[in-house]
Amino acid sequence: MPMTHTTDIKEQYAYIIDFLPTGHAEDTRPIHLRKPLAQSLGADYFILLELSVKEDIRIEIESKVFVGKGERDVVKHVEKRLTYEELTPSARVELPYMIEKIVRENEAKYVDFFNNAQPITTRLHMLELLPGIGKKMMWAIIDERKKGKFKSFADIEARIKGLHHPDKLIAKRIEQEIQDELMKYRMFAR
């Protein structure tokens, strides 16, 4: 699992976390000159993107839109990659919910993380990067997965005493990686 910050990775789909029908509030141009924008979260690499939306299209928060190469039905252009600080207050509120939704929709991928996480250094394991997991919990997970691979979040929760909501632990880590672009070890967000 690569842990580097890669700039050539492209998202194919993104989830809308805020829709600005008349662009940014601080845009001082007359309203008729502004273009509709959306702030979004990439579905695969959790890349924050600002999108220009085709005219006369209203999109709902949480809708999934195509942002890859080729004909797009909703998005006119991917304007730029955003930092967490550039998100609107509404997008910041929506972000944790959207991350959790993506994690739950891709349960098998994140259960595999628990099955396959490896040491990063001789003193640090990938599992320890999840909020609330220390050495004792890490060893409990490693010992339990030797008995058989985890099949679901519910399976992890049932087999590891004291580990609650593994999906929320993954989501919280993703949120931390999005908020801190200088974070040394990045496992999910690019």
C-alpha cells in the first residue's frame, strides 16, 4: 500500500459536499458573470476538488458526479484541487459524513486494510495510525486476523474486544489526512 503523496492520481467520480449556484460569496463580479461551482470529495482518493457546473443544472449535496476524462453530464470543468482550508463552512460540516458514507459503501476495501496492514517501521504499525488504536489493540487485531481474515466491519467489532465502529476509525483517519496535507504517513487520502 503506497504511502506517498501522489499528484498524478486522478479521480473518476466525486461526491458533492457543497453547491454554490452563484459561485463564491467573495466574488465581487456581478451575479450574471459568476458561474455555478461545487466543492466535492473524490470517491477513490479523497481528493478535494472544485468543479464548475454546467449552466441550469442544480445538484444536490451528496450526489455522485463523473469528473473523469470524457463527456460529463453535470460537471463542465474540474477547476482545481482544494485544500481543507479552502472548503466552505458548509462543505467542512458535510465532509465527515461523506467520508463515512464512502467508507461504508466500500466496506470490503477497508476491511482488507485491517487484514493486510503492515509495519511501517520497527516501532510503528499502520494499524496504530488509526485514532484510538495503540500497541495493545494492534496486537489484538494481528492475533485475531491470524485465525482468519475479517469479513466485515461487524466481524472486526465482534472479534476484537474493545474495538467499536472500525468504519468510523478509518473515516476519522481519512479526515485527518485531508485536513493535514503535511501528514507524514498517508494511507487513504492523496
